[in-house]
Amino acid sequence: MKNVLLAISGLTPQIVTETVFALYKKYDIVIDEIFVVTTKRGLEVLKGKDNSPNTPKTPFASQLKKLSRHLKIATPKFSLTKNVFVANEESLDIYDIKTDEQNILFPNKVAEMLSKLSNLENTSIHASLSGGRKSMSAHLALVFSLFARNQDNLYHVITEEKFEFQNFFPITDEEENALTIAEIPFVRLRSLNAPLLKEFKSYSDLVEKAQTRLSLITDASTVLVDLSSKKITYKEKSVELTPMQISLYFRFCDAKITGKNSFNIQEIQDLAFAEKIKNIMEEYYNQYYDKNDKKHWTTTGLEDTFFRSLRSKINAKLKPLFNEEEFNEYKISSRKVWGATSYSILAPKDKIKVNY
């Protein structure tokens, strides 16, 4: 498992190396790669080129190598061009995080990075809340809660005031004893918002959609699939589908209820999938087909274009039942992956009821 450190750095890049030190000393975690989110000025500080007399004048990368030699570990991968993300508005890098606008742009950058890192397999993210302005730490914690997986953890590192802003890592036993690291408990919401993360655009957009999704989940309303009448009902509205359409929609609902969250296009085209649709139609609607018809979907399976046409017609009939956010939950959604597009109903299983 690769260990990645995600840190915020403002005017004190020392906190990043102190976190590497503390993780190794307390948890025996060796960091393999470091990613830093910062501002335009923070980047200059990492380079050791900031003009203020209160910021370090040595490059962060050289201090990281020095720390690695001290701990006798491999130097974590780090590059100013590939591992540092500077918050910006279009092409203009943000100098600091103070205004309302900057406090929107900065978490968008954090979310952009976490969206990529949290999709890497065999990787644990160790995020540090220390460093930067307090608002920057708050942004990281909030964004991390949406993206973090079970193996990802959040930390806070502090040292005694007399040792602050001095060395990049403890040199003496007294400095080491003064440095403490604490793992911060937090609520992991990734599984709840997984469908939204697949279509990630920005943190601002994600917050809005996640809040809408939470509202839908806490709403007691459910979709009722009535197989006998071929009707789909939501709140006080109903639409009637054809036998083929209701059977296909029920197939997705039943899969959701029983824990099969999605079907990829290969599964849908498999004859076993068509067989289940055929069985529903025979049982409920007395629809029977010629087994000798070698070109019919009951003997060939659902062809790609035929399924997509059915899906489009079902979704079109369902749309008047819902507002836009609700429709996104209850329609047959697609997740486009080249060669393996998958389809599912995003709504939680307890929001779907079936009358058999």
C-alpha cells in the first residue's frame, strides 16, 4: 500500500516535514509521496524565495532530503511542478486565502486533487490539517470527509510554541518530545455520495448536489413499481409503461434492492439478462415468444442499440414524475467507461418499493 501525504502549506512549510517525521515516529508510516496545496505566495515559500524575513530561505525539497537521511528512509517523491497545486482563478494564481471568492476557489482546488488521489488503487491518503490559514484547514477537513475511503486518515500536528518556525523537523530529543500528532476522527461520506463523485466538477457543485441528495434520502417519499398495473408512482403522480419497459425498469429496481447496484453493458447483452426480462413478461403479462425465432431478443439477448432505445423511452416517461434532482436519482443512469459502460438506479434501495 502506497502512503501519500496531502498537506496544506502557507508560510510554514516546516509543518509538512514535521508531519512526515511524526507519522514515521508514532505510527511507523513511511510516506512515499507528498502532495501540497498552497497559494502563489506559499509556492514561493516552498522554493525558499519569499521576501519576508520570517519565512525559511532554504528550499523545501532540500530539507525533505535532509529529513530522509536523518530518519534513514527513502526520500518521498516530491516535485514543485507535479506535486504542488496552487489555487487559482482561471490563469491567475491566488496570493492568499481571505475573501469569500478565494474561500470558494481554494476548496475547489483541494477537491480536484482529492478526486484524483482517492481514485488511485492501493493507496492510503494521510491528510494533515496543520499549516496554512485556519480556513484552509477547515476546507481540507470538509472536502476530505466527502472523498476519503476507509484507508484514508486525517491528522493534526503541533509543537510547543518555542520550537515553532525553527527547524524543519526535530533535531534534539526535547524538540521530538514537544512534537505531537493526533489522528482526527471524521465522518466518511464517500459511500453515500459515490454517484456524485463519479461526475465530479467542482467542490461547490458537489456540496450543492450532496445536500440535495441528503434531502432526498431523508424524504420519506418512495417510488412504487406496480407490476400488475404497469405503473410507476411517485408521491401523487403516476405513469404507465409498456410490459417491456416496466419489466426492464423492475429489473434494475430489483437489482438495487437485492444489492446488485449496477449492470455493465456486457451483462445487459448476456442472454441470462434477457431471460429474466422474458420471465417477468410471461408471469405478469402473458407475453410469450416464439423460441424458434433466432433473431428475437429473447433468443439473442438485448442488443446495445435496442437496450439504449428502451432506456431512453423509459426515462422520458419517468421524467414528468420528478423534479430534476429526483429524476437523476430514479432514472436509469449510465456511467460511461470505454468498453464497459454501466447502468443503474442511483436512489438508495429503501427509496424503492415494488408491488408484485
